[in-house]
Amino acid sequence: MHVHKTPIRWVDQTGGCGDKHMRFMTKIPRKHILKFGELIGRLAYYLDVSHRRIVRRNLAFAYPDWFREQLKSISRRIFQNLGITLLEILQLTALSREDILQRIRVVGLENLQRG
């Protein structure tokens, strides 16, 4: 197995990108990130009408047998997931290398090593 030896550039150990205002993100528990991210996503869903229509149209094209309520429900969930992802990325930029590694769980490593 070939292992890539190029070093990975991590954010600095003082709280990510040196911005002390982002450090507060590391203190927010995951359950709050999830709830606040869902709220941001819901707001985006209701305020961003044009992208909401695009999402619904794409889902209707991909799943023509879905009912209107299914399309609405999944569309809302897509926006909520985007809100959560946004906050997770912001939090990730403020974490140290050790914090990131503590949050990672590798599944199937033996398959990678066998390959």
C-alpha cells in the first residue's frame, strides 16, 4: 500500500486561523450545532424561494413517483442539512489537529490496508 507522505497543513493550535472570535465555535456542543444549523436551514428554506424551487424541481425530476408532500419534506431537510454543514465547517476551522483526530472514527480501515 502506498502512503502519501506530503504533510498536511493544519490550522494553528491557538484556535484556528488565529482568529480568537472563532474559538467560541469549539465550545459549542454538537447538539446545539445541530439544532442551530437546522434553524439556519429552515430560515434559508423559507427565505430563498428560488433555490427552494430548484431543489424541488430537481427532486421531482429524479423521483417522479414522489408525492408533493414528500418533495416538500425532503427539500426542507436538504436545507436543514446545509445549515448544519455550514456550522460544522465553521467549527472545524477553529479546532486543533488533536481535536479533529479525537472526533474521527475510522470504519473499515482493515479493508483499506488490505487493498
